[in-house]
Amino acid sequence: MTDRTTPLPLICPHCDGFASAAVTLGGRDRHGHVRTIAAHCPACHGTGITRTRRTWEGARA
Ligand SMILES: [Zn+2]
């Protein structure tokens, strides 16, 4: 029962899988909504996974 049928996706080590974040620009639009832009991780381009197998195991406790 230790074999996996599908390999685990390689989570981006730079953003730890949280590939995009909303950044407020300040102020609100005329509907009262906060104006935001999406900032993507430059390493994985907003996908949250990386295609290179670079092991960072042990980097986090
Ligand atoms: Zn990333």
C-alpha cells in the first residue's frame, strides 16, 4: 500500500503552491469594491507547480 498510482505534483518551492496573490492598489471603485491586481509567482508563472525536480526536502522543519 505504499505505491502511488499517480506522482505527486511538484509544488513550487518559491511560493509553496500559493502562486498568485491579490494586491490592493488603494482606494475603491465607484461600486465600493477594493481595486486589486493579481501578482503571480515569477518562478512558476502562477501555476503553483514546477517542472524541475529540485528537492528542497529538509529546508522546512
Ligand atoms: Zn511559484
